[in-house]
Amino acid sequence: MEDHTRRAALRVVIDKLEATMREADQWETEPPPAHLLESTEPFCCDTLTFLQWVQWMMIPRMREILENYEELPRTSAILPYAEEFVSGNSHGRELLRLIGRFDELISA
């Protein structure tokens, strides 16, 4: 897949992730304390919920990468982790679908 096309598709996925989280009332208005964002554990699993990590770490970082045309990560395997924490309701299924698509686009 051409890099420009892949980046455009990633922008759509990131925007849809945010929109879906907002629709599900999973989008927080206040950020967590800064020290919670400084975790060195994968997904900040010791300080944040999975969806907090998506909102406060993944989405902003991916937007920064895309806006500044930085190098994309080479692989992504977030879906298996997400499946442990995202509910099976309609919003949850959509979040998992989007995360799966994100993994595919990054790993393409």
C-alpha cells in the first residue's frame, strides 16, 4: 500500500476511534495526572485503563506522527490486548474493529 494512502486510512481510523469512544461515553474531558502518563509499562497498564491509554497516549501520538510525517511504527498488535478490556456491546465491537484495522494498516 502506498504510504500516502496508508496515512490517510490511519487518519480515518484514528478519527473514528475518537468518535466511537465519544458516542460510547468513554471519552474523558479531563486528562489523568501527568505522572500516570509516564509509565514505562506497555499500554501504561499499571496506571491507565486501556481506553484511557487509547485516548491520552495512542491517539495523540499517532496524530503527531501523521501530522509531522514521521516514520510510522513497523508493527502493531494492539487487538489481542484490547479484546481483554473492551466490552462486547455495539460500541465495543466497533472499537475492536477499528483497532484491528489500525493493526493491519500499521503492519502492512
